[in-house]
Amino acid sequence: MFFHKEIEQGNFGNVSFANGSVRFQSVKLNVYCYIIDGIAIDAGSHSLKNEFQSFLINKEIDALYCTHIHEDHTGCAAWLQQKNIPVYIHEKSIVEASKKGKYPMYRQFFWGKRRAFKANPIPETFTSRTYNWQSIFTPGHSSDHMVFLNTSTGQLFSGDLFVQIRTKVIMDSESIPQIINSIEEVLKYDFDEVFCNHAGYIKDGKQKFKEKLGYLYQITDRVQQLHKQGKTITEIHQQVFPRKYPITMFSSGQWDSKHIVTSILE
């Protein structure tokens, strides 16, 4: 069994990025790390530590801001902290961050074992060298999820809130209603460019978020209508999401389109 690992580095205007990816058989996963104005946003995975460290070590970094605790976003946080770089995360995850990451084996298989690190709570607003920032609490993908808005430039760093317009699978811990609420909240702000930690740079990001929100509205309505007709969760799942995805089998069901249906009905 062999992994194929690679990293792409570059710039989107004033933002430097590294996009690391891991492929095993038919499953390929990727994650971005961004640096802007002395601020690092997310720290990649430990399984790609050599690749991400080669990117981070050549940058001037004043602080690391993590969108959430998941191991593909915090994998190199401990390494950065050892270099006396302060790390920030939602206050809900400070205790969890202080311990070694505990998560299913398939996630360790792809993303490695996250090391413990000491984190500070993310403030509601903060400043980098020349920019002003707004932190926005956006639960749904995880209970601690944050996005960061550069209010000086109108650039939104969205973590895992966007990922793609037509969401097909989610983890069993995610909530579609919460994601909808979070997107509605984000759309109240003034931004255009979006930097997603999986989809990368999105030029017309606010419009794409509107399209994602519309899609989630449609899926919610369809699921609720079928439920009112007396359909079971299994029947609704088969009708709305007939396709099966490799990640469902690989994750032993932790990732499944069925969770979209159950989160809507719950």
C-alpha cells in the first residue's frame, strides 16, 4: 500500500498558498494552507509535514489562526508553536488541542497523527501587519468552525464552510441546518474573493456561496417533502442521493450522503 503525496505552492495576489494532497487508490484528499500579511491560516496535515514545512519555513509568520480543530488543518500547529509562533483556535477546542488528536484510523491513515499544541482563543477582531480582521463563528462542519474576513480587502478565508456548491457527502457529526445558518450569517458581510481550504481560490466567492445556499435550500425542501409523504430515511436517501462514493466505504460510513438526510430531519 503506497501513498502518493504532492504539494503545489504559489500566490493568489497578496496571498501565498500551499496545496498538499494525498492519494491512495481511488481516493484523493487535499488541503490548503494560506499566508497573508504575516498571518498563517491553517497548518496542513501531519502526514504532509515535510511538504507544508518546506512552505512555512520560508515565510515570515507572526501568528497561526486555525479555522477548526480537524487534523488536516492543525497538523503542523505544534511545529509552528515550537518556533514561538502563537496559535489561535476557537475557545471550544483549546483543551482538545492540548492533547494528541484522537480520530478514526482512516483519518490517521490519510492525515497522520496530530501533535498536541497550546492554543489561544480567537478574538472577535484582530489585526495583522497592515490589515484588519473579523472572526465569524460558523458551526456546522464542526462545532468550533470559524472563518476569517479581511475587512481591509474584502477577502474571506472560509475553512471548510464552502468546499463545493453541490454537497454530496458529509460526516456524521455535521449539520446541514447549521451550515445553512452559518452561510446566511457570512453573506451579511462585505466580501468577494474566497479562499477555501479544499477548493482553493474562488474569485467570485460571495456569488458561489449564494449558489451553495440555494442548493442546500433545495435539498432541504426535497427531503422534508419526501418525509411528509411518509418516506423512510433509507427511501429518501436512495431517491435524493442514488450515487455511492468511495469515501463512504473507506470511512466505514462516517462520510455518507445519508447524513445529509438525517441532519435535515433531526
